[in-house]
Amino acid sequence: MHPLKHPRNALFAGIAFVVIAAIYWAVPYFGGWQLDYAGVTMLALLGVAVALMAYVLIAGSTNE
């Protein structure tokens, strides 16, 4: 049996990093401080990678 009922729910594993990236962007932007675009980009892409890898691992696991 899959740890998740539907492998498409692996998307939620990556959404956390995208939300963190949005917060990481919003706090300096609205605070008037210097913004780290590289950090925001890497966090957002990390979310995409984590979601994709979680899907691959869950979809490839056995149905026991």
C-alpha cells in the first residue's frame, strides 16, 4: 500500500518549499530591505524537485 492514497498528493511535499520561498521573498520586499533573488529561486525550484522526487518514489513503490 502506498504511504499516500494517491501519488499526485506528493505535490503537497513540494508546496511547503514554494510557500517558504514566497515568505522569503515577501518579508524583505515589503520591509524595504535588500532582496535575495537567488535564494527565492533556489527555494522555489527545490519545491519543484521535492514534489517530483516524492512522486517518483511513491509511484515506484510496491502496492503491498
